[in-house]
Amino acid sequence: MSLNQLTAISPVDGRYYKQVSELSSYFSEYALIYYRVYVEVEYFIALCEIPLPQLSEFDKKLYSSLRKIYEDFNEEDALHIKDIEKETNHDVKAVEYFIKEEFEKLGIEAYSEFIHFGLTSQDINNTAIPLSLKDALERTIKPLFRQVLFVLKRMSIEWRNIPMLAFTHGQPASPTRVGKEFLVFVERLERQLEMLDTVPHSAKFGGATGNFNAHHVAYPKQDWMAFGNHFVDGLGLKRSRHTTQIEHYDNLAAIFDNLKRVNTILTDLNRDMWTYISMGYFKQKIKAGEVGSSAMPHKVNPIDFENSEGNLGLASALFEHFAQKLPISRLQRDLTDSTVLRNIGVPLAHQAIALNSLIKGLGKLELNEDMLKAELEDNWAVVSEAIQTILRREAYPKPYEALKSLTRTNAKITHESISNFIETLDVAESIREELRQITPFNYLGVVEETK
């Protein structure tokens, strides 16, 4: 059986591949090889820039030719590296040998022993992987977050003056505005995304056990710590200065924990939207030819919110494992981080699928104002809070108890019963008139304007 979208074991590479194919540029085996080649080439150039004595005569005009090794990198090159790996049985060493072949083509093989000079494979991996994650977040995932925020903000503006019955514990509560309920999620998401931007993308770069042992013994007068910091900073990453053979992954865990919190908020949003649709507060735009049930022709299911919730759960479960596992490694290093790091793209793919589904679901929503009005009209009891608060202001005796006696009966509370109650109150006529003006449609409080 050949591997294709129908035979792929994971739906990320099968059913959903069209939605996440862009992530192949960051998390596939090809992408990992590419980023390794990129780091190796830039490292060699950085050594030339010191310059090390043996590299002092290297022609800087060749930098552009060196960079073409990764700029023109293609699948044929990646397959060639995999062929080399069959012999070396070591993936990073195969990259080193590939670059040495490219040096031969350029006629600069005399310098080839400075490829991967003094490094261990994790100097390359723990730089390439955070770099690929950073690029994926900036170019793919964060734009989807911004798109979700844009839609939520648009809805908060479009429906900012539409009154809606609120619920606490599943019971009718003080009314709110539709737009404000979307602002709740805007604020929560913005805070978490701001926090995500503050977490550095950390890299490890310091030799076999983090001390630049090989570098220092070869060139003891060179400040290798400063070199490592400068090199990693130049790649757009932050170098962890005290490490074992591997990056300690604490900041990587912080990124995953942050993404998990974002997913919790988005799950909350999906469930609220699902519930509001089931209550009839929102309708969904109907697409011709789309089927909601194989048996019930009338159904228009909230499938986009359900799909989003399911994929968020998968992403968060993996983020949880990554955040707990990666910072733990026996002594200087064990190999358990390797297979985990190779799966970083999986939760990010489920995240992307979830965000696309959520955006699609939000785009189908249509406000059912008739239902919103009917619900408010059917729940006049919610103004009892307003009435008893004003009575408290006026020092009326036991106002809470009076409203409790009125509203916690089996009798339906209506506009008429509230009006009759107001007329029985021993207060000034001006106070009764103030109370008469309160309705479920205007008892909405205040909402801070968005900036």
C-alpha cells in the first residue's frame, strides 16, 4: 500500500493535510534537515567572521555561494542526505558530509573540516528545532490567532448594543450585551498571546556537554561564550548559557503551557457557541448541498465548533506531555527528547485545524434577535436584582426578602406581576417611576469601550 492522504495513519497527514500542509515547511523530516543545513552553514560563516587563523584567508565573497546551499535546498538534496544517513546511521553527521560535498563543488574543500567544528549534534538540533518552531508560530499559527481575534472583535462591535439574557449556573441572570460576551474572549486571548510573545525561543550551543570543551582546547584565547551568544542571537534565538549536552527546554515548556492555556480559552468559546446555537440564540448559515445528518434532513449541526474543540483537546494533551517530559533528562542527556521533539508539529497541526474550524464556525453565525427578545420578555424575574438594589439605596426594609418572596414562587413572573409589585411599595412616587423604567431590555449595566 502506497503512502498518500488516504493511507496515512494520522489524519494530520491524511484527511486534514490540505489545512496544515504549510506546516510541512517547519516540522517535516525535510524541514528538519533544511534547518540543520541552515545552522551548519551560518555557523561556518560565523567562524570565518571571527576569524579563526585557518579561516582568515577565506574569501568573504563566497558567503553568498555558501548560503545558496540552504537557499536552493530541495527535496532531492534531502533525499541525498537520507542516503548518506543509511551509511553513517547518524542524521546530523549525514548533513555534515553533504555540506562537505558542496564545498568540494565550490572548490573550497580545504576548509571543510571547519564544518561542524567542535560541535555535538545537539548544538545543531537544539538550534534548528526552536528556530523552526519560532518560524512556524510567527508565520502560520499566530496569524490564525490574529484572525480569530479579528472576527471576535468585529462581532463585539456589530452586536455591542444587542441585549441578551445571561445565565449563571444555567439559570437566567442579569441581562448582558451580545457584543460584550465576545469581548470576554478577546481580552482573555489577548492577554495569553501577549504572554506568549514574551517567552524566548531558547537554543543550546556549547559543545558536547555545554562547556565549549573542544573549542577551548583548540583556541583557548577565543571568547567562545561571547561567540556562542552572538551567533545564536543573530539567528533570532536566545542562547541558554549553562546547559548539559542538550537545551534544558524550560522555555519550550513555557511556550507549550502557554499554548495549552490559549486552547483552554478557545475550548470555552467553542462550548459557549455550541450552547448558544442549541438555545437558538444563533442560527447558522446554510450551505447548499451540505448534510447535517444521514437520517434527519432538518439538522444543521455546529460541527465546526465540535471539530475545533476535539482538535484543541488533542493539541493540549500533547503540549502537556511535551511540557512535562522535555525538561527532564538523565544526567548530561538521554535520548528520550529526540522522538518527542520530532513530534512538535503534530499538536501545532491540530492547533491549526482547530483555529481554521473555529474561524469557519464563527463565520456561519447569524444572530437570532427574535429569540433573544423572546427570552428577555419571558424572564422578567431578572429585574428583581435591580429593584431590590434601588430599594436598598432608599433604606427600604428587607428589600431582598421582599423580592425573594415575589420571585421564588411557582407563579410566572411577568411584566404585569413586576408592575403590580412596584405599586404596592411604600416609597415616593418618583422612586416607583424609576422602578417602572427598568426592563430586561435596558437593565444591561455598562461595558468598557474597546481600544
